[in-house]
Amino acid sequence: MAKDMTLMWGSGSPPCWKVLIALEEKNLQGYNSVLLSFEKGEHKSQQVLDINPRGQLPTFKHGDRIVNESYGICSYLESQFKNQGTKLIPECGAEQARMYQRMYEGQTLAQKMMDVLTYNMKVPEGERHDSAIKRNSEALSAEIKTWEGYLQKGPGPYLAGKDFTLADVTVYPNFALLFRLGLCEKRYPKLAEYCNFLKDRPSIKATWPPTWRENPQGQTVLKDL
């Protein structure tokens, strides 16, 4: 089954990483893995554009089926291989509702994170404003505090409860990146505990970004957040 799959991805990208985790959790090793470099612009190469005209990663193909949005890929894999590997959608209705809520809230977290990280890239130097930088940082800080609160209230070690689900698959990479960029563990202890708890999970350990392995030292971009 996995031999009919091709995944083009980039190291350190949360959207790519969540797909890698999902493939591991569903025991779908042996797929055609194509690691590309964002720095070299390889995500705009013809081999990507032939499958994904947006020139973005991840790019995923299963036989003649194409799914390129990371949330869609993860949902597709769970739907198509629901009886294989880890069951990523819980049976319990309450946990299932919480899973979907946290899973899609992860998009808000990702957007606010990117607003902070890409402001200088998107806005020309002469048009940048300290007030916008401050507003973006405060919005991200408030968002992270919301997730800290979720984990404080429970009801389990995972985002949706007692089981590892699609919520964890899709949201964990964002938090791992935030801490990689200097987010203070003492300021967000429950999130730090959650990330450290999952760090040794086989699917996460096996897919840890190769660029992070090569350079374990993180950055300090978000140390004051």
C-alpha cells in the first residue's frame, strides 16, 4: 500500500511533519519519501508543480489520488487505513468532539505563529511598524496561553483526552517549533510537559526534522514571548 504513495516534504515544516507522523502512526512506512529544500527553492520545482500547482509542501500522492493540504492528508490516511496502526479518531463522542475542536483550532495557532515569524519577510522595510510587531506578538502570546489553559484543565495527557489522536498529530509540530524558537518552558509549563512527554513517542522520534538533528541548538526568536 505505502509503495503507491509519494510524499514530498521539507524539514522543520509543521505541515510536513504532521503528515510524516500520521504515516508512522498508521504503519505506512516504505512510501516514496522525497525530501526537498525550501532554501534552494525546490518546493517550486517542476516535480512538485506537476502534482501541486501551488508549489507548496507537503505534496502527497496515493496511486492516482492527490491530496496536498496537510489536514486533508492526515484525515485521508485515517479514513483509508482506519483498521491499521493507531486509531486516531476516538470512539468516545466527547473525546471525538474535543479532538475535532483542538485539531482545527490548531490552524489559528499556526496562523498567529506565522504572523510573528514572517512579518519582516512579508512587509517591506519601509512599511513595518513596531505597533504591528507588538500586536502580532501579543496575539500569539494570548493564543499560547489558551492552549496552556486547555492542558491545565485536562482531561488527559493528550489534547483530546486519554488517547493520542489527530489533534496531537496536527498540533504537536507547531508547539515543537515554538519551543525550538525559544519559547520559555517555565512560562508555559503544561505545554512544555506535553511536548517533552511526546518527544519520545516512536512516530515523533522517527520523524524528528533532520535539520534539527543536525543542529540541535535552537534559536531565541521567541524567548520574550
